[in-house]
Amino acid sequence: MQQNIWDTVIAGGGPAGLSAALMLGRSRRRVLVVDAGSPRNRFAEHMHGVLGQEGAHPGALIARARGEVADYGVELRRGAVERVERAAREADGLRIATADGDVLRARTLIVATGLSDELPDIPGLAERWGTSVLHCPFCHGWEVRDRRLGVLATTPLALHQAELIRQLSDRVTVFTGLLGALDPGIARRLHARGVELEPEPVAEVLGTGSDVSAVRLRNGREVGVEAIFTAGAPRPHDGFLAPLGLERSETPFGSFLAVDPTGRTSEERIWAVGNAVNPGANVPMSIGAGAMTGAAAAGALAGWDFDAAVRQDVEQP
Ligand SMILES: Cc1cc2nc3c(=O)[nH]c(=O)nc-3n(C[C@H](O)[C@H](O)[C@H](O)COP(=O)(O)OP(=O)(O)OC[C@H]3O[C@@H](n4cnc5c(N)ncnc54)[C@H](O)[C@@H]3O)c2cc1C
């Protein structure tokens, strides 16, 4: 294999990508992480549910992880992967174009580019994302326990989320205006534990600075809440792979690259991991998945090296 070919390029340097990089760096592989530097949780000041890092700033984990992988020779570059194609000869691997005009060559690619949360277009909502508008009860629920909580349901799945939110507080209102008519069985179930249902659509989120105090409904009525849980539509950052026509999975959360349990896509040289393929993965889950994917890519590279050695042996006895 030629010297100017990376063993692995990792697109995305969040928890998933850096965890994969750690496995590969420690396997003495030549690894480059290209990272655009906008992790999904950049809106939050504190991280929770992360064993050993409870309450830490998300950026502190990334800074430490970057240092750790660099110690094993992994190179880190700020930038964005813009296009990926197969090289003309299969043995030459992949050609990976970056936004700054570079073309990288790599034997394998790990896509750990995360996703964007596309929030409903309601004034006052996006501005408070990560502070008093929250996406996940495990990440930020404890901090708002016993307060007046709202659940802005964007899909029927939010009605299941409401059951988790009810565990945090006995004052929960679910705003169902974006869903239309509700199944009477579900309404009965939520009422049974004292959850209030508000079918009138939400027109605006009110409050001071990053705090929420109420939502104003379309009919002008205000309902007091001190935090709102909602789920944006997850949009995985995988558009740069579109020309390859990789297989996809249609899920209740949207369309994602189809991967096997190690993160391998339908192209044997490409893996995808973390929020790019699993919107429900929090930080520790992304770290775990990244470790699995990094190890899988290391295994594939080792196997190909042996295959090549055997071929050479046969050709030049
Ligand atoms: C507001 C908020 C708060 C959260 N709080 C918590 C919490 O408290 N605890 C918890 O466990 N989880 C939390 N999460 C979830 C957490 O953000 C994710 O689990 C985690 O970020 C997933 O890691 P990842 O590596 O897959 O993606 P990310 O961390 O999003 O990293 C992806 C990286 O890839 C980069 N990238 C994107 N496109 C490209 C490209 N084309 N080329 C190169 N790089 C690219 C991005 O800029 C980014 O740096 C929170 C999420 C949100 C939205």
C-alpha cells in the first residue's frame, strides 16, 4: 500500500469518531480525523449520564479525547468532508474530497459526522435549545425535576417520551397540536398518571433570556412551563456519500445509512457510527459504538494486509 494513503480517514471528531480513532491509533494505523467542529451538544453547558464525566462541559471531554488520540499518532484536522468516491482501481481504496479542496486517499472511511436537530418553527424555541428546551430526559431531566414541564410532541413517539418525563415531575403538560387527533387509548393512559393534554397548537415560547416561563397557544391562552422537552427531526450529516448509493434504512426517526452491528455499511471500506446512524445514541453510547467500529476497521485492515501478503507469496515464491 502506498505511503500517501491513510489507513483510515474518520469524518467527524465527536465522541464516536474519536473513540474509533483511539482503537485505530493504538493499532498503529495511519489515521486522520477531519472534523468540522460543531458537535450536536454544543448548545449545552453540562453533560449528564456520562459515567466518569458527570456534569462536565462537553468541550472538555472532546479536548481531552483529542489529546489522547494524538498521543498515539492520530492526526487531527479542522475541515469538512465534502465528497467520497471509489478510486478507479479497487486496490486504491477511496478518494475523499474536503471542503478546502484537498483530495485524501484512504483504505477505509469511518463516518462519524453526527446529525442536526431540525426543530419546529416556533418563535422562542430554537433560541433555548440545550438550556430550557431539552431533547432527552436522561441528559437533562434530573436538573428540572419537580418543575412544571411541557412536552412538545412532534411525532407520536413523543407520547412515549412523556411517560419518562412524568417520572421526573407530577406537573406535565403534553402539547399535541402538531399531531392531530389523538388515539383515545393513549390519551386515557396519559390521563391515568395525571399528565395533562393540550391539543391547541403552540404559537410561541415565552420567557426571559434562556429561561422558559410559558407557552402561548394559537388561541392566545398561556400555559406555564419551566422547561420543554421536544425532539427535532434528526437530519444525519451523510449527504457527501450520496453518489455512492449506499443502502439505507427507513426508520421511525427518518432515513439513515444501513449498517451492520459493527457499523459497516453496504460498501466494505466504509463504516458509519454514532448519531450519524443512531439518533438515540447519547455520549457514552456513541463512545461504545465508536470503539466497536474502530476495532472492526482495524480487523478489516489487518485481514487485508494478510491477504496481500499471501498473494505476494504466491506470485513470488
Ligand atoms: C442540546 C443537546 C444536549 C445534549 N446533552 C447530552 C448529555 O448531557 N449527555 C449525553 O450523553 N448526550 C447528550 N447529547 C447527545 C450528544 O450530543 C450525542 O450523543 C453525541 O454528540 C453524539 O456523538 P457523535 O460523535 O455521533 O456526533 P457529534 O458529537 O455531533 O460529532 C460529530 C462531529 O462531526 C462533525 N462533522 C459534521 N459533518 C462533517 C463533515 N462533513 N466532515 C467532517 N466533520 C463533520 C461535526 O461538526 C461534529 O464535530 C445532547 C444533545 C443535544 C442536542
